Amino acid sequence: MTRSLVIQIAAMTSKVGVLFGAAAAAAAAGYVYMSKAAKYPIKAICEVAPKGQPCHGGEKAPGCVGTVTFEQTSADATKISWDIRGCGPGEHGFHIHEFADFSNGCLSAGPHFNPFKKTHGAPEDEERHVGDMGNIVGDSRGNSSGFLVDRLIKLEGVNSVVGRSVMVHEDRDDLGKGDHSEPGVNGKTSKTTGNAGARIACGEIKLA
Ligand SMILES: [Cu+2]
Ligand SMILES: [Zn+2]
């Protein structure tokens, strides 16, 4: 009796084990299939404006405003498109900053997003912040539209840019190759900021 019960329990445990194993395998296979089929593209959008107001529901201020859209199409490619107006002619530094905190306007958005502790650079450089998108170029009316495809900017995973901010600067980003003679002083910090000057528009990156 005792022996038979032990055998029965052993048999049941074994069956349950097989069932769980099969279910787990099916679930795992299903997950892999689903993630390959449905993961990309991932899309996000960011409305930029002075002080980042639209992101907090406030009044839109005059000045540099526009939309930046993100579309991650694979594990290592994200297309970033922008349509921005009123920022002034010429080049303007264009970055992802660490925070979407606009409690003190664009100033409170923190530094360039830099999870790998690199120095500032151009989008095509090995040594660059993840947030370094180079410059956008305003036409004679101060408007700019275009796109770039980046390998480091992601909308998924631990280094996702979702919930961070896009920043447009008043001046040209020197891409880390300019004056770095006064680290810590705004305007001579090429390897930190690109000397891109004032923050004229910002906004939060949100999943679309
Ligand atoms: Cu910036
Ligand atoms: Zn940077």
C-alpha cells in the first residue's frame, strides 16, 4: 500500500513535470515567435517647445517649436525625423538629454544622455554620448526638417530614450572637436556639451 502510493505520487509528479515542461517550451517558442514578428517597429514622438511646455499641458510659447518622431526598425537602427520651426537660421545642436524634467524649463533636463560614460562627439563617432544627434540646420526662415538613422538610440531596453528629452540648442554643436579649455564653464566644454549654447526648445520622448 505504502509502496504503491509512493509509486503513484512519483508517476503523477513525473506527468506534471512533463506537462509543465511542454507548456514552458510552447510558451517560450510562442514568445520568441511573437517577439520576432511583432516587436518592430517601435514608435515614439516628442513635441519640442521653449521650456518644454506642451509636455506639461501648458501654453505653447512663441519661438522654436516642432515635432520629432522616432521609429526603431531593428535591434540597432532607429530613424529620427524632425520638423522644427522658428529656431533661427544655421546650425543648432540637437541632442537627447537625460531627463524630461522641465520644472526649470529646458535647464532641468540634465546633461546629454550618456549611459556608457563616454565623452561628447558626433553621431558617427565611436566616442560619443548616446544622445548626440549632431546638428539640425535652419533655413533662411529658421525652419528645419530631415531625418537620420542612428545605431545607439533605442526605444527599448535599459538604455531606452523613452521618458527622456529632445533638446534644440541656440548654437552649433562643435561635435567634441572645439574649445574644451574651461571644462565646467558653459561655452568652453566641447567634450561635454559641444559648446552648443542655450537650450531653446525641449520636450519629452513618449511612446506613440
Ligand atoms: Cu543638448
Ligand atoms: Zn553629447
